[in-house]
Amino acid sequence: MLGQTFQLATISSFVVGVPINCLLIWLILTKTSKTMKDYKRILLQTCILDLYVLMCGLLFQPIFTTIEDTPIIFLNGLLRNLSNPFDFVAIQFYIFGSCLTVASSVIQFAYRYLVLCRYNKLGGNLENSRYAELDRQITRILLVQACVPLLNILISSFGVASTKMFGNKQENYNFVYSILILCWLPVLSPLITIFTVKHYKDVILCKRKQQLSYPMSTSKFIFTAIFSQKI
């Protein structure tokens, strides 16, 4: 029953997560505005990492459990029948992806501020407003995406702590099924990005693109008004 539950959660998260992450990669590569080009690497990094975690979960799907206070890890994915030491290497691939998910949040924030602090020559109030709006969108993305590795840490910590807080049977359920929730974190991350970045959300919702135009200078405005009156 435990293995079937994990297989169902992992396969369903893979089926849902891979198309969503691929959609986000397509949006990043083809629909990203010029003002947002410096942030493409941050978003692409998150998508590639999510695809890596989803693939490791489908192929290896390690299950962490305890039997009489002894921690046990066994594979339940498509490559569950790997022999030693290949099964140990497979578990390390999965753990590496989980640790990288937590560490990447710090890297994203550091890269963002490096981009913002470098010299950029802005071309007027409209350009300033564009970068200000872009900065607000990226800030929202990174703040919300920082909650994803935080959930990873909290859920894993709860699973470990529950082994000492409850009885043998209850501790096993808490530890195992708390880890089960982590399968859906790579699905949550691209959804956050798609519906936080206004440009991507408008593409998904098929909204018309509002083209921004630079404000007309005073002399050009007067010339246009006089010319239209003569016509």
C-alpha cells in the first residue's frame, strides 16, 4: 500500500510537472521582454532544477522510513531493482537535487541584487517605471519561491522529529507521508512563476498585449496638432 501510494503521487506529479515546466521554459525563451532578459537565467535555473527533481523521483523514488528506530531507505521508482552500489548512487542523486533546491534560493537572491546593483543607463521616466515594475515582479517571484525550499526543510524536519515524538506506528506514518508531500513542490514552483509574472500570465490567459509608447515631446505634439488642423 505504501509503495503504491508513493508511485501514484510521483507519477502524477511527473505527468503534471513536466508539461508545466516545459511551458514555462518556452515562455522564458520566447515571450520574455527585453527588460527582463537579465532575469532569464534565474527562471531557467529553477525550471531545470525542477525537471531534474521530477526525473529523479520517477526513476528512483527513494522512500525514507524507520523500523525499530533504524532508518531505512529503499528505492520504489522505475529503477527500483538496482543492485549495490548503484542503488546508493541513485539515492545520492535524489538527495543532491533536494539539497540544491534549498541552496538555489540563496543563489537566486544574490544574482538578483548583482543585476540590480550594476550600472544601468535608463532612458527616461517610462524606462524607470518599466524596471520598477519588473523589480516588483521578480521580488514577488523570489519571495514566494523561497517558501518552496522552506517547505522542504519544514516537512523533512517534521518527519525526522516525529520519530521521537510519537509511538512506533505513528512515527512511521508521520515520517513517510510527510516526505510524500515533497513530490509536488516541483509542480508548485513553475505555477508560481507563471501567475506572478504579468507578461507570462497574459500569454496564458490570452490577453491582448498592451503596447507601451514613449511620451510625445512638447514640440512634436504642437507640430502634430497644427498639421492635423490644416488637414
